[in-house]
Amino acid sequence: MIQKVKPISISVRAEINLTADDWSLYNEPGREEAAAKMNREIERLLLEGRIGGLYKALSIGQKWGATDSEGYHALAYVIESLGFDYDKVI
């Protein structure tokens, strides 16, 4: 069957305000700034319709453990809070 509906892009305007504790970042100087930068990067990527690339924002906080499993769990929370299925987005 011919596909009659094909999604091109989805743009989402969101406000993300997770703290360093929400991201489970290591208790090291700069952790709150890293959390804020990750939040802003996720907002930017969502607005650009780059939902499948959200995990790349975790690299901003890699020094503080954002790429550990806890960071992915926090990202799953963000994605699911926006109404998306984490397993289908990532």
C-alpha cells in the first residue's frame, strides 16, 4: 500500500528545567551550569524538530556523568513528559 501520510518534522516548544540532581550529575563544581546547558540544548533541538538526536545533549554534561545510565533515564522522563515514546525516539 502506498504511504499516504509521511511525517516530515515535528517541532516542539518546551521549557526544560531539570536540575543537576534531576540529571543525577556528579557533585562537582559546574554541575548546575551543565544541567542548564543541557536543558537549553534539548529545548533547541526540540524546536528544530531534531527529536531523535536529543541524546546528544547529554554530551554537554559528560564530565559530570550525564552519559551514565541515570542521564538517559532523566532524558527518558523528558521525552515521555512531552508525550513521545522514548524507545521510538532514541
